[in-house]
Amino acid sequence: MQIHRVVRDLVTTKRLGTLQAKKLKVLVDAKGELDVAVDPIGCKPGDYVISIGYSAARIAAGDPRVTTDLTIGGIIDHWSEEEWRK
Amino acid sequence: MQIHRVVRDLVTTKRLGTLQAKKLKVLVDAKGELDVAVDPIGCKPGDYVISIGYSAARIAAGDPRVTTDLTIGGIIDHWSEEEWRK
Amino acid sequence: MQIHRVVRDLVTTKRLGTLQAKKLKVLVDAKGELDVAVDPIGCKPGDYVISIGYSAARIAAGDPRVTTDLTIGGIIDHWSEEEWRK
Amino acid sequence: MQIHRVVRDLVTTKRLGTLQAKKLKVLVDAKGELDVAVDPIGCKPGDYVISIGYSAARIAAGDPRVTTDLTIGGIIDHWSEEEWRK
Amino acid sequence: MQIHRVVRDLVTTKRLGTLQAKKLKVLVDAKGELDVAVDPIGCKPGDYVISIGYSAARIAAGDPRVTTDLTIGGIIDHWSEEEWRK
């Protein structure tokens, strides 16, 4: 799994039915690269999270028919920007 | 999922039957790298989209027998080149 | 899917039975990195192709028991080195 | 599989039920990039391990319903920082 | 699939039962990055091989319950360091 920081919500009015009405979040990693994940937890911008990829992401979204390849799996208790960079 | 901008249609007259007659689009990411995705939505060049990879791409294409590893999942409501680069 | 140019055939006399007698091709991407794919189409060196990865590659090879993670999915009708680099 | 060094435990009090109560470890690779894995073995910080990714990670976690994409598979008997860098 | 050169055996006395007693090899790619694969063929250091990733790796290992994400698929008949670098 990867360590990501939540940036903001992402709205896609025109989307596939297979994404259902799942909430999407923009995430950023240690290198500044962006990803989009399903958020079944209800994270806030600034939260450091672990994100789950590949086939496990579908199961983590609560229904393996949800067509996501990245899902937030948990909020990290203690993490800081410095720990990320070292 | 990744954030991509739609570049153009891609035509492959000689192709596998397992891709069926699915429309293909060339996508570009924040680094300028190209990918090819099935487009079940009907995007236009310039649209910013989320793309779904791996096994979820097959389900997102509308039929898990479609042999794609990347499928467009939705059009992003508000996105700009600047947001991508920051 | 990725855009690759076909480089040459690859021969592996000593190989797993699960690859069956599938033809293999060396492919190169826009960065000059090499990959090896099953070729169910019969491409020639210099062809620009789309390649299908992950679990979809096994289905695209014509039999999901074929242990490939990359399979050529089609020949691109119109592509040039310049389009790749821009 | 990849070669990783174990950095420390990772605590996520608020997490998905599909991760069960599995222990998580922060891992670092040869380039200094961080990953998070399920640890079914009980590794200590400083151990060099092999990590298993993708769908195999779920099976390696002891239950394919565990939504991990990376699981520690074993502790390497003989490895050093130098061997990693050469 | 990727082109790798075999570096050496890897011993993990403490390992998951799901890796069974499969032989592991350290592999290096064209960039000098290391990976670990199951070796069902019996390769020697210096052999150039094709390696199979993702879900296909489990099938290639001879039993889909083997929790590997990379398995050696064959020894390349004609390959040289120069061909790799060009």
C-alpha cells in the first residue's frame, strides 16, 4: 500500500454506473504525483492515509463490482511531512 | 485511478476480437506520457478524465471479457492544466 | 494500454509449458525501454502496436491459462515517431 | 517480488474492516521510496525482506479477503546495504 | 514480460508457507534495479531470462496458490548486454 495525503474532493458528474455513487478524493504522494481514490472512510484534506491498489481496491470499496483501482484503507495515526521526505 | 487529458481517437483496423468494437482514445498524463484507454463515455479531445486500470478496467468497459487494462471512468467537472502541475 | 514499436522476434527454446508455443516479440516504448509480449496478430518489426497488460493479457493471448502479462492487441493505423515524442 | 528493509510499525486506528487486525509495516526500497505492507511474519525494524504484491498479496496475508496489495513474504538470510546499492 | 539477467540465489529461511519450497532468484534489469522471482526452470547466474509478473506469475509457478508476483518464464537464446542498452 502507499502513503498518500488527501488533497480534495473530485466531482465527476458524467461517470460510469460501475463507480456507483462512491466519493472520490484526489491524493498526492511523496513525489507530488496525483492519484484518485474511492474514499469509504470519509477523510478530510490534509489527512495522511494508506491507499490500497489493484484488485484489492475493488473489495476495499465495499463491493468487488465497484470499478476502482485505488481505495483509501485507513488514516495514519502519526505521520508528518518530514517523515515522508526522509 | 489516474487523471488524464484526452488527446485523440486511436484507430486499429487490425485488432484482436477480444477488444470488440470498443472506441479507443489516446490519453496524456501530467508528465506528458501517453496511454491508450477504452472510452465507454464518449469523451472529446481536451476533456480531463479519470482512468481506471488493471482488472477493474475490464469490468468498467461493460463486459469483463473485453481485454483492456485501462478504461475511462468519468469526466472531471473542474480541472485545469495549472491544478495538474502544482 | 501502451503504445509500443515492434523490435524483433524473441526465441526462448527453454521455456515454461504454460507459455505454450506462443510467438514472442521484443517491444520498445517512447522512452526506449524494452518489454516482451505475446503476439497473436503476426506483427512485423517497425509496426506500432497497442499492448495489453496484467490479467487482460492472458485473455488476449487466446487462452487465460497462457502465462503472459503483456499481449499485442492491435496495429495502429496512423502513428509516427514524431507523434510519440511530442 | 521486491527487496525491502523494514522501517517501523504503522498504526491506523481508523481503518477498513477488510484490513482486519493485520499488523502493518512501513518498508523502504533501494531508492528510498516508502511502501506499506501487511506483516504476517513478525519482522523487526532493519530486517531485509521480500515483499509480494498485487493479487498474490491477499493470499499471502492468510485470507484472500484481506484487502492488501503488499505482504511481507520472508526474511532474507544474507543481505546488506552494499549489495542493494551495487 | 520483462528481460532480466539472473544475479544469484536468494535464501529466506523464515518465509511464508504459501511460497512453498520454491527456489528464488535475484534478477537485475537494464537499469540495474533488482527484483526477486520464483525460478521453476533452474537458471544459472548470468542467464538472460523473460520474467512474468502479476496474476500470471502464480500460474507460471506451477500452482496458482503460490504467492509470487514474478516468475521466470524462459531463458532467452540470443541476448547480450549491448542489445539491452541500445
